[in-house]
Amino acid sequence: MVFADRLRTGRHRARLAAGLLLAVLTCGFSAAALADWPDRPIHLVVPFPAGSSPDTLARAIAEPLSQSLGQPIVVENKPGAGGNIGTRFVARAEPDGNTLLYTINGPLVTAPTLYKKTLGYDPFTDLAPISLVATSPNVLTVSGDMANIYTAGDLATLAKARPGALNYGSVGPGSSAHLAMEMFKQQAKIDLAHIPYSGFPQVITAIIAGDVQAGFMVPAIAMPQVRAGKARALAVTSLTRSPLLPDLPTMAEQGYPGFESISWNAVLAPAGTPTPIIERLNSELARIIASEPLRKQMALQYFTPAASTPEALTRRMRDEKARYDTVIDTLKLSLD
């Protein structure tokens, strides 16, 4: 017993010493990394195609960030699997501050539940949040020809009067547009059939034509048709009214408390990226996001600037995942 106790004590001391050594080395590496970084071009990976909304905003922050850091920022598109391929690439990259991720919420929030077998990364352990960049609500939209439908409650009343007869469009299973409508269905206790389309332009076309009766739309696609009188916007999906759409009430205002389903953009790094680099990037991004040129560019896509701390971004990811997990589990939805 004495020998065993000594052996355990020795192992404990060895582990403690190893831990202290690792901490010292990590601190030293972080200080050195901050002093030398960046010493080469930084790759900002966008896991969506060129010309997409996240790609456009990533390129908008790349130029001022390059000027601040004194190195080129190379925007690199790695689309596929709903953003999972590019996200996985960054999650497996060297945590040296030279590979960053610019993405939307899907690959960080819903993907772990939708792709339990094939995802290949854990956003909470394989990535280090840096900052939220911008947020935008979805807009509950119907055809401009739908008589007497001016609120979410009006739509719910119609759906209850015609159970199973109404359709809604989205950009595919597991998308924010799909899950937002499923949340609405659960809260309102209504039944609408889901018809997926390849993109939001196709969804708004179907709404205008009457092929589907409703859909949660990105405002950049919906609002031009609303202003033209071809579509009607009923509500936004943020908890508070959007400053860019101040006349549109929230779903919560219309009797659906806590209803939130927004799109957001954020910047992350591979887990293990030295804390001083994360802090430097967070500070630079906060300054850039607050700049007037970027605010104007975001407004064109109905995005509101929303810089954050890394901790706040982590909380947002966890809270949103819990909310969507409830919907996904109810649907028994899996994409792998």
C-alpha cells in the first residue's frame, strides 16, 4: 500500500509538472506569436460560393482588416454540404492565426444535429469564436394577392380553417427558413406542407405565383417584391424590430413569445489559436464593423452590424442550438 501510494503521488506530481510546463510553453508561444503575427497572408475561408451573402460581407471586411494587420487577407471559397466542408477545413487547420473562418449560423448551430454521422467537426471544441459580425431577421412573406392576410395570426387562422391545404416554401430541409416555419407551426398548432426549392429567388417566385402560400424569406430577396406589391411581409423573426425594417412587427409582438430565427455572420479560428491573436482580431473587427462604409454595405443586404466578444458568440451558438434542436428532434430530421 505504501508503494502504491508513493506511485500514485509520483504520477500526480509528474502530471502536475507536465501541466505547468505546458502552460509555460503555451504562454511563451502566445507572446511570441503575437509579436511576430501576422508574418504572411491570412486565409479567410468562406464555406459558401462566391457571390453569396457571406462571401460578399467577408470581402467587405477583408480589405480594412488587411490594412490593419499589414498582410493580405485572401478570401477563399470552399463551398459544399451546406457550409460543412469549408468549416471542417478550418477546424482541422493549424491554429496559428493564419486560417480563419467567415460563416453563417447553419454550420455552427444546426449542422451538429442534422449531420450526426458525417459532420467531421465539433464547432464547440474544434473552433475558437472571435466575433459576431452582423445579424438579419427572416421575413414571413405571403403573396400580395392573398386576401385578408396581414399578420402571422391571420395566416394561422387560415391554416386552421384549411388544415393540410396550405403549402410553404423554403431553401431545403434544415435551412433556417424551414426550421423557422416549423417553429411557427408548433407554436400556432397549424399544418402546412413543406415544398423545398433550390434558392430564395425560386421561393419568392412560387409565393407570388401562388404555388406556395407562405415562406420565411431573407429580406434582400423579399422586400423588393413587397415594395412592388407582388408580395406582402407579415412579420420579422428577430426578438426586437429590425432598424432596417422598423414598420414590420416581430413574431413575438404578434402573439408568438420568444420566437426568434435570424441569420448571422461570424468569424472564428481553429481551436487552440493563441488567445492574444484572438483578442487582436476581435479588437480589429469591432473597429471595422462599427465603420460607416461597412454599415452602409451591410444595410444593402438588410444586415445590422453586431460585433461581440468571443464569449458572447459562444453563448449565442449554444442558445440557438438548444432552440433549434427542439424543432429538429420533433421532426426527427437527419441529413446523413
